[in-house]
Amino acid sequence: MKVFGIAGYSGSGKTTLIERVLPILAARGLRVAVIKHTHHDFDIDRPGKDSWRAREAGAAAVLLASDHRTVLLIEHRDAPPVLECLLAQLPLCDLVLVEGYKREAIPKLEVHRAEMAKPWLFPDDAHILAVASDTAPPRALNRAAPNGFPRIDLDAVQQLADFILTHALSRPTA
């Protein structure tokens, strides 16, 4: 299983980038999983349903299964989950795209849009290997790159997919 991160500020287009490269990766015969980190509390369960009642009663995890999909609800009452633990819970796949987790020591692509007026992440993160952006990074921020920090246009979807596959880090499977 290979792992690759997509980092950037909220609203920069991380999910859109993933949505655009997924069909290309799938067309190449790859099974791809996505782990998305959110800072917001969320619940896909509904109060009163059996699964909700089990969680409320103290179940550490509830697995819902139908003929079409499965969801595993795990309560993290004591501490947020660690990326390695999340990776271990995934079914067998070829590649995992990790959205968020921008502080993780995994190879990453920074998604940056000029209109967001946010600072660049790559100068402070050696794990960011390139930026997917609508503008070139300022030369003053370049990390020992004589021709500038590597940049891929946000619309160069084939090139983005190639870059991800070339730079994804292999992880041992459990």
C-alpha cells in the first residue's frame, strides 16, 4: 500500500483535486482509498437508531453493513486517531490519498490558490515535494531549487496523477 498526502488550507481545493485524479487512478486499475481529516465534529449516525444507541451506551465501535457498503464508527473518547492506526484499518488497496494531516511525515503535494491569500506551507515542510497551484511560488521561498520550487498547474490532472504515483511512499501492509 502506498500513501500520499494532499495538504493545504481549507477552501484551497484539496477535495476537488482528489476528485479529479481518482478517476484517472481507477482507470489505471488502482484501488484507491481516501482518508480525510476534518477539524469539525461530525456524526453520520442518527439519534435513536440502533447503532447510535449502542454508541451512546458505551460501545467502542459499531460496524454497519449492507449489501452495498460498510461503515465502521469508532469512538475516540480519549485521544484523536493516529494516521498509522487509520491506515491499518483500511481494506487492501494500492494507494491511500490522505487529505489533511498536514503535519504528518508523509510525501505531500500542497494545494494553493492565490485568491485564498494564505501563506505557502512548503517552506516549513520538507515532506511537501511540489505545489499544485494557479500561481508560481515566490522565488524568495524556494528551498535550494535553482529553477523554483516544483509546481504543477491545478488543471494538469494527468500530470498530478503521475506525480502522486511516482512519489507515493510504500507502507508495509499488516
